[in-house]
Amino acid sequence: MGKLMDIDELAECLGVKKATIYSWVSQKKIPHIKLTKRLLKFREQEIMDWIAQKTVSAEPPAKSKVLAIGRKDRHYGRPSSGLTDEYIARIVRNAKAEVLKR
């Protein structure tokens, strides 16, 4: 059957307030045993499994999304479509000329 924890033990184990656990119980977010109207117990193994399901693995950020925080030369990444700065500047000049003609 495994060890049963009361709400005080669980709150201490998870580092949250008892009110948080009561809220999770009422929302059925956490596995629990309701022995009486006011008596709650929690199976240690079920809680450990529940925590394992909540674990999110960290992934390294994509290189193009990394910002150089605190540096003047921020790199936001540019698609590798072969567009040169000169080509982009020409497109901008042509667009401005189009707008100003009207």
C-alpha cells in the first residue's frame, strides 16, 4: 500500500501552503484519498508519480533566438535566404519611392 501522508506532511514535502493543497484537492488536480468528509490522506508513491508527470525538461534555446543581453550588438537572427543588406536597402528605397509618388 505504501506510506500515507497527511496534509501537513505533504505541504512540507512540496513546500506549499496547506491552502494550496486544499485548492488542488477541490479541483481534483492532485491524487488523494478522502477517508471522511474532513480527513485527507495522500499516497507517497502517487504523489511522487504525480510530480514526475509535472516535470518539464529544459531544452537549449535555438541559436537564432539567443539575445546578447547587456551588449550593444544584439543578434536577433536573420533568415538565411541569401538577402544582402544592399538588396534590402534597394527594396526599401523602391517602396519609399512608390509611396511618395502617390
